[in-house]
Amino acid sequence: MKDMERIAKRLIKIAKEKNIYVVLRFQQYKSRSLVVKNSKVDSSELTEKEGTGIHAFTKKGNMGFSSVDTIINIDRLIKCLETAISLAKVSEENKFETINEIYSLKPERGKKVQRVPIDPFKISNDTFEKDLLNINKRIRNRYSDFSVTNKSEFYQDKLNIIRSDGTNTEFTASNGNLYSILTINKGKNTNQFFNSTHSYGYELIRNPKKLNYHYRLLDNNMQYVKKLYKADRLKPGNYPILLDNDIAGVFIHEAFGHTAESDLHFSKSPLLKYGKVRSGEKIAPNFVNIYDEATVKDRGFYAFDSWGVKRQRVNIIKKGRINELINDVVTYKKTNTKLRGGAVAEYFSDIPVPRMSCMNITVDKSKTIKLDFDPMLNKVEKIHKVLVNNNLFKKYKTIVYLVGSFGGMVDCFRGNFQFASMLSFKLTKSDIQLLKQVSFSGITLEVLKSIKFALGKPKVKPGFCFKYGQTIIESAKSPLILIDKNKYVTVG
């Protein structure tokens, strides 16, 4: 991005003459999506955006922000800069909050790119439609009683962040998703089943191995569909609960992860006390660790945050104890944590805030039961056999096994949650009973406190995260998690 450097030098020079420090965020973003429903193209979209966000800081640390939808028009960029400077001066005159920490940042330089095996933006519309229609046809042939919707979407986000201190960082993040949504109506009952897989680019659709994995995931869940109408309802109550990789990932991201984002210091978070992180406080067994990190191979990867700070691993829970929070240059000192570079803005016109990238929960080997199969591709009978062979039914007469998720709600301030599972099973030593879909709810920290075992290796749960009007790509990784019976955690 040599043009960016030339333009940035001019903008920085203008700002310096006015005793202003700037952070310039140049962004080039594009996405495309296609929806096919019951053998017909339903919708097709192509979005391309580019623009610049400019943060201007006075010597006292007061900030002004402005944005413009260009990265090359120097006249418009100068006007945008002038607006940001004017707002920074208004902030200073009115004695608004300062961000002096911006001046303590060390200069960063670097470039990272997520490599894409097959560029989705070089695929013709005709080819895209043909491929997705073939996927839809195959699924409809297998599940003819269902309405079948398939959606595929691809994203590419290029960011170049340049600061007055000489920082110049570049990175490109790429993501692709393939969804299958199956819906059936039977009388007054409607059941919907959802499946998704992800990759960097069009290999998600073109690569037979990746596509076959998508079909196998779908088939594994759909084998129980026709039995659901006759399934019994679970009596609501407190039970030992086994969370599959999917719903465990949703819990770790939604229920716990958002409480670990340090902008909650402005309000009340279960992980804060008087606005500071409750460092060292035990909230989970000592064999449980939770951290946020997305490598270049992961969904949710950002090499640098939106201030140009190198993104680092955040060890939120270390050996069961609160350690640190996901933070940025605005919040790290306020919450008494080390700067980890966790700010993300969806678009150049947005203000960066602390966000998750890829939430990970790990359980020590001594408390992890090995699996020699992928639980997401195998029948519940194999999971049941593992539980029996490891004598877990000696302690638990009944275990409720939750598979998949349909979203839900979270209250980060009160620290509680409610999610819906896609499939549910009541397991005893001698029996496996399919249940109608249930709700999983309770107090977040009580779930963490009640973790007893893990089964298998962490698996990826891809997703999107919406916060303050900004939607970003993220993911979570979790093994199967066994939770002890707890009066503050309910299924039913």
C-alpha cells in the first residue's frame, strides 16, 4: 500500500504542524453472498467498501474522530482530518475524557495475510449459482420433506493502520461460510435444523473433502429428526449436563466472553470489582483455562488491532483464576490489566472497542477423557459408550446431553444466560432417550464453577458477533464439557 504511505505522510505532516497526533485507519472491504432456496436462487449480493477513519489527539489526550469513504482522494482526506482535529479541540475545551495512553504506545511495523487457496471473488456468478444449486439439490434429494435453504458468503478485509509515531501495520483477513437450513412443518409444529462450516475461500465449496464434511455434519443431526415429534419433554430442573462442542462454544463466547471485554468497566461485570479486574480470584476449578487468541489459521484473526497494536493472546482464566481481560489502549489502565491489543472496528467509520477473536477453553489432560472419533460426526451411542466405560454413571444416574444451539440471550451485567439446544438427550447407564428441544440457562460463573470433565479435543464453532451496532467475524473452540448438577443452572 505505497499510496497509503504517501498520503499518510502528508496527513501526519499537516497534523504535526497543529500539534496533533493521528491514527489513520485505511480499509478495503468486500463481501459476496448467495442464497438458494428449494432449487431457486433467492438472493445475491456483492459489497465493496473502502474508506479511512482518522483519530486526532491533542497534547492533553483529547480525541476527535471523523471518517470518509475514500483512501486516495487527498482533498477529502484533508477535510476529514480537519474535522477530526476540530472535534479533538472541542473535546479539550469541554474537558472531556482523555486518552493519554495513546502517547505511550510503542511503534509497530508488520504485515500478515490469511492465504486463500481459492479466491471467491474470482469465481463467476454463473459458477457460484451452479455450485450452490447443486449442493441444495443434493440435500433436497436426501431430505425431500424439508424446505432447504443454502447460503454461502465470503469476506475479505484489508487494513493499513499508520500512526504519527511511525507505526505502519497491514493485514488481510479472509473468511467463508456455508450454511444449510432445513425446515419442516407438521401440524402446529415447526422444526428447523441448522448446520454451518467455514474456511478462508471458495475451497469451502470446491474442495470435496470440505464439502463432504458439511454433508456428514448435517446427516449426523438429521438422523434424529423424524423421532423428535414423538420425543418426550424433559421436566425442567437441575441436572448434570454434557455440552457438545457447539453449544459449549456458544456459552464460552456469549455468556463468558462478553463479560471479559474490558469496556464493561463503564458498567458492572462479574469479572470486575470497583471497575478493576478481580485478578487472582478463583471462579473455576484449577484444571480450567480460558483464553482469547486467533492465529493466522483461525477464524477471527486480526494481526493488529484497530489502533495498530499487535494483538496478543489474552489468558483470561488461568488455572481457574481470573487473570486478565480483553482490552485496548482506552481501557487497559482503567481495569488494571496489561495492554493486549484487542480493539476492533467493523468498518472505517466505526469506533474501535474491545472484542473477542477466538475464545478457547481447555481442560487439563488429567480431567479430559480421550475420544478416538469426532463427536460431531458420530451418533450419540458412541458418546454414551464412552460415559459408561469411564464409570460416570456411578456418580450420575442421569446426564442431559445437549447438541447444537439456536442462539439465545445473555445479560453480561447480571451474569446470566439462556440458550436453546438443537437436540437433547437424557442419558442413563442403560438407556438413551431423545428429548424435545430444551433451554439451557443459569448463572455464567456457576457453570464455570461446576465443570468436572472434558471429552475430546477442542473443536471450532464459527460465528459472528454483534455489539454496539458492529458485526464482526469470530469463533470459539471447546471440547465437550461435563457440568455437575448446580441449583443455579437449569435445563428444560
